[in-house]
Amino acid sequence: MKKIISLIIAIMSVCTINAQSFKINRNGFFISDENKTFIVIEYAGKTKQELYNMVKQNIMTSYNNPNKVMSEDGSSTITVNGHGPIFKFKNGGITHINNGNYTLSFQFKDGKIRVNAPTVVMDGNMKDLSNWYAFKRIWDKDGNVKPDKQEYYDFINENMRLLITTLTTFKNVEEDW
């Protein structure tokens, strides 16, 4: 019964997170569904400290060197400066995955976490994603994603959504040792 309740709570948390998300725009910036530079995820009955500890623990278990990517400001803000796959495109029938640096920032209050819009800096000479030729090619002249480039757009957004979900979800870890 305890496991079923934990599963229901985890699913509800993920549903809350999925209800709000970021999407990248043609200028290379992430904005929320409500055109804001942040989202707020609510956790009824959780204290600021519980939420802070949860995100910190998730970072500690998700990164190889968490102390290198995480910075803390007391118990009110955690910032993650990570590196990983950002953009996918095909050239000559070959799929390429490009890495870059991203920054995620979390702020905490009782019952809620504010997630600021991710920022991305690409590896290589062309740091600004919006100047990448392959990134520019996913948009039509009206600023809409071209249907044949939808998978590239989805790749960027899904990577950020999964990362945010991973870092802001309570995990039920039961160890019997």
C-alpha cells in the first residue's frame, strides 16, 4: 500500500511538472508556455527545506561530479552549470548530436519551486545557438518549426524537460540493507 501511494504521488508530481514546460524559440531562448522566463512547480505540504534538499539530492545522484556543476546560495537557490547533448541534426544522412553548456536555476519557497528558463551555450566556435546554421534551418520565415525539422526542435525541448523533471521529482528510494 505504501508503494502504491508513493507511486501515485510521483505520478502526480510528474503531471504537475509536465503541465508547465519550456520551449525554445527561434532566438535560442527558452520561454514557458505562458511566455514567461520561469515556471513554478507546486508541492502541497512540502517545506522550502524539503524541496531544496530534494533538488540537491537529485543533483548529487544525477551528475558524475555534482560539486563541480552545482552552486548554492544559502538554502534559497541552487544553480546547475552542466554540459551535455543540446542539439541534433542530420547532414548527409548522418545524425549529429552537438553538446553544449546549460544553466538551470532553482529557487525555493514553502510548497513551490521556481525553475528559471534554461540558458544554453554551444561547444565550438559558434556559441550562440540562434546563429547555428542547422538551428536556423528548423524555422520557416514566419518563425514556425518546419514539419520536416520537428524532431530537432523536440530533441532540444525534451532534453530540457527531462532534465528539469529528473531534478524536481521526489524519488522513493527504499534500501533494505
